[in-house]
Amino acid sequence: MSDDIVPQTDAQALADLSADIGALLEEARRKAARSVNAIMTTTYWEIGRRIAEFEQRGAERADYGKRVIERLSTDLTAKFGRGFSQRNVEQMRRFYTLWKIPQTVSAESKPASLAKAKIAQTMSGESAALPAPDAPDYLNALAASFPLSWSHYVRLLSLQDEYARRFYETEALRGGWSLRQLERQIDSMFYERTALSKNKAAMLTRHAAARPEDAMTAEEEIKSPYVLEFLGLKDEYSEAELEEALIRHLESFLLELGPDFAFVARQKRIRVGDEWYRMDLLFYHRRLRCLVIIDLKTGKMDHADVGQMNLYINYAAEHLTLPDENPPVGLILCSQPNAAVAHYAMNRLINKVLAAEYQMVLPDPARLEAELAATRRMLESPLHRKEESP
């Protein structure tokens, strides 16, 4: 219905109605995501409990637990698809181990003092009220014990310090932190900074506030990879499909930069020892007379990615570079939903003049980041997905 058909006096009321319905739908979708997350988290905790109890009854060989995880991963993946890699199944077992008695915020566990006192555990006195694990309403009854999303707990599982885990868990509950805010606080060492601060109350009040970039839309919460995997649903683009599309666009983009880049291979397979690896893209730069290895990451870039690129560079220098060519250079491109990072690795460039020439001739990282971010937005747009669908 166009504005010229609606009476002027009703236009604002109609706009208000549209905004009100939009807010209702956003809140409903958030509640749906929270509901799925609660059941998913409880289910994974229960899976972890059953694995741990099975291992306790089994053989005491050192490799027994590993073999149990491997077998379960194979069986569950065959039946339920993605989401049950060995790492994920191991996380479920570890989740039960570290949250063996689900906890809530209490006076003893408040982190203001960060004292290493005994952490209050509420389930120990309440477990008798829960239905039996095989009861129909068991998961629903237990779900209240895990108020954070599974994504939150996965991030907390990466912390080795028990008191840091409890601190971030408590603050995430107290402040209603989104996953992005939790990640930002962990990355900024909020726990350690609070522990060293003379005014801990001020730290908790002032620095735990959310930022605009921390907010997550209802669509983002529902389309969490964990949620999609748990429900057995597939987004318009799986991570593998998105990565393949990004690689194709990057290949075209680099070739369009000029005649210096010459395409060599995509998904170049190499063998190092007993392990096989794949270089996402392999180019030859004519002016620099060197190979350019490109590795694309659809998640965060960490030290392991840099180490892997250095492995590629060393392999290429030894097995792929000709005697009269310069040392190879690596380019790590990291494409996250809300950020892009481009990082050159030049660990073999001892010659400073040559290194300076590489930096001057190769594409500016900022330009690569902008292209990567724009390409991802284009690939994930509803219009593009509609055009790509059969």
C-alpha cells in the first residue's frame, strides 16, 4: 500500500504499527534462539555426562577415552551430520566435567574481590528435585541451570584458569553480555585487569558496559552455526561453500589488479611428513619473481594460522621455487562476519631491500581487507543467495 493511498493523518500511525510489529518479531526470534540454545546447551551437557560415566565404567587404558570420542564422533556424524567432530564431542565431555554441578550467581561467586574461595554450587542441594535423566521433562528442567548460550560456554571452555572462567561467566550473567562482548572482554584481559585494580567496583561498573558493536541481531543469533547444526538445518551458504565462493572472487580480483599476478593453482595439495595440506590459492608474481601463497580463513586468525603459513612458505621455498627466483611470500586473509584482516608473512626475506620492494609492490593490505569484506557482504546478501539458488 503506497503512501498516497493512505490518508496523511494515518501515515504516522501506520508507521508506528509497522515498527511495533517489527519489534515484536525481533523479540520473538530472540526468544526462539534463547529457547533453542537452552535445550542445546543442556543436551550437550547431558551428552558429556553420559560419555564421562561410560568412560568411568570402561577400561583404564590411557587411550580408552580417546577411542570412545573417536567412535562417537564417527557414529553421530553419520546419523546427525555436522556438529559432532571429535573436537566438539570432546568439548561436550569437558563441559560436563567443568560444569559438573551447574551453578548460578551467588554471594560467594561474585567476582568483586576475585578471592579464590570455594565457589557456591546450587545444584548440590537441588539435584533431588530434578526428574530422572530418562524422564520426558528432564532436559527442560535442567535447562534453567545454563542461562548462557552454548556459544558462550564454548568460549569459556577455552580458558584454562577456573577462576577466570567463573568470573567471566558471572559477569556475562550479571551484565547480559552478548557473545561478542564476552569475547571482547576476554581478549582485553578484563579479569586480569580487574584483579590488579585497586578499585574493582569501578572496573566492573565502568568497563563492563556494552558497546554498539557488541549487539547481535535476532537473525545472527538464530543463524549461529551451532544452532543450525543442532537443528540439522543448512544455511544458504555452508562455511565450505562460502569459503569456496570467496576464493573464486579473490582469484578474479587479484588477476584484475594487473598483469603481475599469474594464476598457478587453486587448492594446491602438498604433503609434509604424513600430513596433507592445501594452499587455497597459489600465484606467481612476475615483477617480484616469486610465488605468492594465499590462505583464507573464515573465522578468526590466530598464531596457528601464522604457523601454518610459515610451513607453506618453507615448503614452497624448498620444493616449488626455482633457483633463480626470489623467496615466496604468504598472504593470510581472515574473513569474519564483522571484520576482515590481511596479513603478509615474509619470514624468509632476510634482505631488507628485497623486503621493502615486496611491501611496495604487493597490494595494500587495507585494499585487500576492503575487498574481502565487500565480497563477503555481497555473497551473504539475500539477493545474491536468491540469484545463486537453482
